[in-house]
Amino acid sequence: GAVVSQHPSRVICKSGTSVKIECRSLDFQATTMFWYRQFPKKSLMLMATSNEGSKATYEQGVEKDKFLINHASLTLSTLTVTSAHPEDSSFYICSFLRDTQYFGPGTRLTVL
Amino acid sequence: DQQVKQNSPSLSVQEGRISILNCDYTNSMFDYFLWYKKYPAEGPTFLISISSIKDKNEDGRFTVFLNKSAKHLSLHIVPSQPGDSAVYFCAATMDSNYQLIWGAGTKLIIKP
């Protein structure tokens, strides 16, 4: 149990476009979920905490207007990277909180 | 300020021997510690955890030791197997929102 999926797994886009990443818990429901970003050879960086039905709480330095989080239900959350730039290229990972955090497989975003 | 530190970026261990991964923390308010395993281009997978009221937790080949006075924890893997080759992250939390503070990770390489 406790399977989390992310879609797409890889995406390449042009600078200035927006990209939406979906995160789904497949076999459980959770109120709280997290979005992380990981740079090469770096630790996971928490971007935001989201509770279903509420606005996300963003970590310091993370632009909420650039990284739009929609926690639509207890099994689905989306992260939209708006007006993407090459520096947004990264590995984005979501997690749902149950007894512990269960992570999605991640999405590799490359902005050209 | 890095509250959770993994000072060894990488560790190489012979198959069958013991792997010891170390983690230090600075915040005495942390009350729960977790170890995650991560393969490239995948999300982290929960491995084992320990509450601050314990000093040891064992699960199969994996044992986590906590030394609160030294603010140090370690993950022991014995015997080490080739499939254990991955990046291991130490994480800590101190609140009910379960936000994790992550170490930078240690890349474990198991040599045949």
C-alpha cells in the first residue's frame, strides 16, 4: 500500500511556458502533502506544505506566484511552474503524509 | 544553518560487511528521526525511523542508533548487499505537521 504517482515523469519545455505536474496517492487518502525540489547532488528542499482545501504554505524563498499548488482533493495535488526559466530545471518530488511521508517517483523538468 | 548534517558525501563498503551511515543534528527539539533511501531519478523510500525516547530501533538488516547527548544518529546495514547501493538521507522532525528537515545525503556504494 501507500503508492504515490507523479505525472509526467519527465518534461522538457521552452522558457516562458507553464508546466503542470500531477501528484496522486493511489491507495490512500491524506490531508497533508508536500512538494520538494532536488538539485543535483543536493538534499531535498521543501518548497511548500499543502492541506486539502486550504492555501499552501510556502517556504521562505519560494515564489508562490511562480509555483502554484492546487490541492484539489485528498488524493490529488498539482504543482504548476509558471513562466518557466532554465533555472527552474530540477527534479520535483511530492509526498503525501500518512503515518510517514510517502513519496512520488519525481518529475524531471528541463527548461530550454 | 544546516540543522541536519551528513558529513560523508559518499561511502564505499564491501559486500557482506557492515555499512555505517552517520547523521548529526543541532536542534534538540527534534523528536523523531527517519532514514530514507533514494535511487537516481526516483523519490525517496522510507527505510526506518526512531523516536527520541528510544536509543535503538531494528528492522531486519537495518538498525538505527540514537545518541541524544551527542545529537548523533547512525544507520547500520548488515550484511550489506549490492541492492543497498543508493543515496541515504537522514531526516528529522519536531512538529505534528511532520515537516522534515533533511540532511544532504550519503551515497553508499556496495562493492562486490
